[in-house]
Amino acid sequence: MLVVRPITPQDYAALYTCAVESGHGFTSLPVDEALLRRRIARAQEAFAREQVSEPGEEGYLFVMEDTDTGEVVGCSGIEAAVGLTDAFYHYHIGKVVHHSKELDIYNALETLTLCNDYTGVSELCTLFLREPFRKNMNGRVLSRFRMLFMAEFRNRFSDIAIAEMRGVSDENGESPFWGWLQQNFFSMDFTQADYLTGIGEKTFVYELMPKLPIYVQLLPPEAQAVIGQVHDNTRPALRMLQSEGFRCRGYIDIFDAGPTVEAEVSNIKSVRESKRLPVVIGEVAKDKPRFIVCNTKVAEFRAIQAQLSDEHDHVIIDAEAAAALRVQDGDYVRFVTLTGAN
Ligand SMILES: NC(=[NH2+])NCCC[C@H](N)C(=O)O
């Protein structure tokens, strides 16, 4: 069975494999031993913190494990609040109108303005599922269980959640948006800049990034064309988040121009539709629908996909699911349907 659980130091090698397999453009999983070990240590601290009244430095990182083989098949994370100890950047797409009444000339232009508008919001991040396991709705589970975690532990997260979607780049790591930045401002290639931000080295961004608003129309056409566009591999993830209610509000990545999508946590579909009920362990009929189900613990958090029977004042799950979730009769679980529109 595939079980989502908090990452532990023993998962280091598996996380490293995910970092290697995720390739370039995947900022939050750089192939860097010190950083990956730090991520694990930060996650351990976050899960160990019992009383959290407001989101802070916590970086939750989970792995999905095949409990039959002990193999880690993917990872997924939530940052409680970004940009509290360093600056967190976006370009905001704005509009200016140059208008002359006298000459009867009207031009509406788009601008890009460097900003830190998402400071303090929660971020869904670091989702990677290894290729052989991209089936049986595992990807949906590995993304959407996070909505259940946020719903269950509301005060650990901000009112707003974002996800930065990977922008357009080719198989050599060349990004059309980065091209003009590289040429005029950065003098380094995309993979290097991306790697530096991934390891938390961001002062060069402030030092080198154009800080004055930029007229989009003055950018080369190939850079304009990818503003707000996602990498082909990211399309399913974007669709999934859109069906949860996430929308792009005009914020894009400063390097590859990929869209950042945003939602009010309380409005996320899986947060709204999730239910929390006590468990009765028993027989579940074969024709019952599948759900994402999690327990209600932090350090001992577990999430799985399973069939269950919703009896309105309790749910019936089978013994195998109960064991995987580490719950007993009377313990609460939170769950949301896995099939359906999503
Ligand atoms: N694709 C990138 N590496 N972009 C740079 C990092 C952007 C991110 N919002 C941050 O400030 O950390």
C-alpha cells in the first residue's frame, strides 16, 4: 500500500533520488546534499512542534512510501509561510494606459513589476512522483492530501495558499523568458540561477534583477509568448489545482515566467468538502468509492487512498487501511472523495 507520512532522516537517499530524477527547472529539489539534509531537518522540527498558533518557519515535507517494499516513490511539501527570513519574489503583471485625449490616441500596455506580495502566505511545493508510480491516481493523492492536512491544522497555515508552477523551458534547460534576463542582467544560465535560488542563495536576485517596471511589449516575442505559461509536464498539476479553485492572479515567476496560482485555504474544494468523522473498523463493500483519507495527528501523520463507507456519523474503513493510518475504533479521520471532477 502507498502511504504518505512525514519524511525522516532515513529517507535522505530516496529524497536525493527524487532530486536527481526531477531534473532542471524543479527549483525546490536541487541536487545538493547539504540542502536536502537541511530540508529533512526542518521538516522534522515542523512535525515535532506540537503547539503552533500561527504559521512561521515550518517547512513540512512528506514522502509517499510503498509499504510492501519500503521504497519511497515521491515527495510533497507545504511551507507554512514563505519569505519571513528572506525575500520571496514575483513579477506582478500590471497595466498602464497611455492616453492622449487631444490626439485621440490610446495605448494599454502590460508591465512586469518585481514584488514581494506573497510574503507570509503558505506554499504548496516540492511535489514529485517517480515515473513508475504515475498511475492509480497516486499523483492526486500526493498533491491533494495536503489540502486535508491544511484543513485539519488550519492555524499552522496562512489564509492564502499558493503554488508556483514550472514555466516553459526546453530539454536543455533553456527558458525563453530567462533568455533576455540572462543577456541583459544576469550573465549566467537558467539552470545555475535556478539552482542558486533553490539552495536559498537569493541575494543575487535583488542585486541583479531589473527593479524598475518593465513594459512587456518591449521584450522579445519568444519571452512574451511564455508569460504565464506552464511547462508541458506541469499541465496536469495545474489542471488539478484549478479544479481545487486555485487561480492565477497575475503573479509569475521571475525567472521562467511560469504562473503562480493562489486560493483562499478555506475555499479550496478539498478543504471545503473534506469531512472529519470517527472510525469504525469493519468490512467495506467492494463497490464503495475511493477517498483520500488521513489521520488527525501531526508527527504521526498518515494519508492513504482507500475505499470507505461514509455512515454520516462515522466511517467504516477496513483493518488494512486502519493499520496504515495508525487509527483504532473511535479515532478520527479526515477524508475527501478521490474520484469525481478532480
Ligand atoms: N524559478 C526560480 N528559481 N525562481 C526564483 C525563485 C522565485 C521564488 N518565488 C522565490 O523568491 O524564492
